[in-house]
Amino acid sequence: MSEFKKWDEIYKSKLVTAAEAVSHIKSGDRVVTGHAAAEPSCLINAMADNYENYQNIEINHVVSLGEGRYVKPEMKGHFHFNGLFLGASTRKAVEEGRADYTTSFFHEMPMLFREYLPVDVALVSVSKPDKHGFVSLGPSCDYTKGIVENAKIVIAQVNSNLPRTFGDCNIHVRDIDFFVECDEKLPVSLPGKIGDVEKKIGEYCASLIKDGDTLQLGIGSIPESVLTFLWDRKDLGLHTEMASDGIVDLIEAGVINNTRKNINKGVSVTTFAMGTEKIYDFIDDNPQFQFFPVDYINDPRVISQNDNMVSINSCIQVDLMGQVVSECIGLRQFSGVGGQVDFIRGAAMSKGGRAIIAMVSTAAGGKISRIVPFIDEGAAVTTSRNDVDYVVTEYGIAKLKGKTLRDRARALIEIAHPDFRDGLKEEYERRFSEKY
């Protein structure tokens, strides 16, 4: 019988420096990192510092709030980034051909890392161990738990500032190979500015939300605006991909109480959180807010089990047939699929569910219409015309589900910016041989 060791002895035996930890990464490895608020910056920086000792390391992750040193031109040959979602630090490298993008529904990413992109090394952030020897993945359960369970080597940055969260996002110290203690503040993602336009869109979206509905909200100023119009609702639920600052006050006030949900009744659930200290403090050691892997939270079959599911997401373009582009600007990959389609399909399968695409009607300071005759050449359709339900701008609500192409086009023109309606009407008349 092998010698029994208590968890704290195991933990101490696995404590190493960041430099020593990343020395276990070998050339040719695939390294997958935690993301968003749980990005393990100390480990990533140590890996970047060691770049001359590596060749052909592939790096994968989703949202990054860090500086992305591994995509700098001088890292060519040492690191190759293959993103599943792009952000400010990684977008240019993909655009210039120095990095790649792999498209995937968010709910399928754990499967992707098991079956298509096997993980050699996982770099993750965790809380300090509790009295039973479990560390928490904190604000990022998502695909992170999956890579911890499947990687050949798991290296964890122990950050005492990481909130300890409830749900299915805890790992025992026995299941992690190396620990690096490194405290740092969590990265902050400030809420978008809510102006008059965003307020109007939020008001329209809120008009589609009823007492007892369960909500999914995307990121940005429009979802934040929607929340400000829900103070008179009762018994709302939360089953969302991402949690941010705006939900805190509604939960504390009892507006969101999850009493009418069909699953995870009585608790708010999400797969990751990103915002400011407001949301990070709220989720810390809070049993009323729970985190689960993304292949549970974002699975349309799970989402649909909640009656009256309402999803609210944004986009870049909508054409007159109702095709939605949310990740590209022409051929330029701007972000990623994320969980938009997961929740739109989940809401569609939900009894009484509604799926909303909400957007400002123009871009580039009013110079470009987001409602267009044709999507830009090379752009990918994120949400098909068959999936789209409601489209909302500051000019109103277009209900597309069950409508003919002719009626869809008319409904979308009515909520386009007035400066662009004449051009859209001309296209309508060419396409349908009918006076608008």
C-alpha cells in the first residue's frame, strides 16, 4: 500500500515557480489557457519569457483580456495562436496571417478539445485550496474544466483574488500537476456606455420580457440597458452564458429569484463571469449563483428545458432575408460564434421562448447601415434566417419568425435608420417586383 498523503502535503509537493512550471511545456505541444477574468497571466508571461526555448507551440483560448505577447511578430516560429474567439490582442495577428481562427459553437468546445484538438498542457487560474483540498475555477468554468480533465499536464496559477464559486467548477489538488502561487487583480471589463439609442433599444427589448421569464444576456451596453427596464418584473430567472455587473442589483432586489425556472430552480446559473469587482465580489462564496461547464449551460437541449426562455444578443449586420452576421466584417474575422446560436436555438425549443437580436441601426458614426440588402462579401452567416425570431433597433421591433421573405424585408426596412430606408426600399422593389 502506497504512503497516504494529506491534501496539503500533496499541494506543497506540487508548488513550483512559474519558470519551472512552464519548463514542462515542450516544443510542438498544444497549450490551452483559461480565459476572460480567469486568464492565468503569470503563467502566460512566464511562457512568453521562455519563448526562445520553444518551437511550434500552438496556443488556444477563447476571450482574452491580456496583452497576447505570444502573437507578436517576433514570436513567429515559437508560438502559433489558433483562437476560438478573437479580441483586441489577437485580431490583428489573424488578419495578417500570423495566426488562425477555428470556428465552433461555444457548447461544443469541451468536445473539440477532447476529440479534435487534444490538449498537451492546460494553463488555468484557480483559487486557494479550501479545507478539503479543492480549488475553484472561479469565474470561468466554461471549457476550462474540460481542459483540466483531459490535458496531459495541468498547471494552475493560484490567485487568492480569484472568487470561489459554487456549482460544478471545483478540482481537487490531486488532479493538478503543478501549482504556481501568484496573486494579481482580476482583469476588468467595463460596462458599455448607455446612451439614448441604447436606452431605446433596451426599452423595446424589455417590452418582450414578461414576469417569470428566464433570461440570457450577451455582452455590451444593450444588454446592460435592458436590465435597467426590468425593475417592475417579477420572478425572473437567469440561465446565461456570461454574467456581468448589471445582473447583481436585480438579484439582490429579488427581481431575479429563479423561482419559476424548470431546472436549476432557485439559483442563477452561468458558465463564466466578466466585468468589474462588482460581479467578482458578488459571485465569491455565493451559493445562489452557480457555475457549470459550457457543454451544460449552452447546450440548446438544456436551455430549452426552461419554459419562457428569452435570449438577447447583438450582431454586426442583418440582411433583408434576416441572415445575421455577428463575428465578421467582410472577410475580416472580428470575434467568434460564441454562444449566440446555442441560446437562439435553445430559446426556440423552449415552450414560450423568444430569441432577440438587438443592435444599433448604424455603425461608423452613422455612416453605415447595419440592416443591408446583402451581407458583406466574404462575411460568414452566424445565425441563419431560419433561426432568427425578433430583430430590434432603436426604431422598433421586427418579428421575423413565420414571415415570408417579402414580409421580412418590409419589417426590417421599418426598423432601419431613416437615412438608409430609401436605398433599402429600392432593393425591395428590384427583388420583389413590387412597389414598397
